[in-house]
Amino acid sequence: MRFKYRLHMPPSIYNFKDVHCKNQACISHPSHFEHALPYFKQVHGNVFACRYCETHHTYTEIWH
């Protein structure tokens, strides 16, 4: 018996060291040294919005 699993994007991405907002004016950008935890909410499909500045990023753009 085989089962099929449907994979989908997570509703939010947060608490990962390797993610940050690409907007250099955002408080969560590492250049500010504010230690604000990055947090992204899914807008639609593979597009996520930053919790702080609401800049939209694709899933692959937030990982560096």
C-alpha cells in the first residue's frame, strides 16, 4: 500500500540563523546588530512577507 504526501510551503518561517530580511533598512537585517529575530509570514504560494517591514521575498531569497 502506497501513500501520497502533498508537500506545501510552511505558513511562517522564523528562528533560523540562516534567514534574514533583504531590506537593509529593516530592524531584522544583520547589519543593524539589533538581534531582532527574523520572522516571515506566507502571503501566497512561495512569497513571504517580513513581520517588521512587510517586504515581500520569495522562499529562496530569505535564505543566504
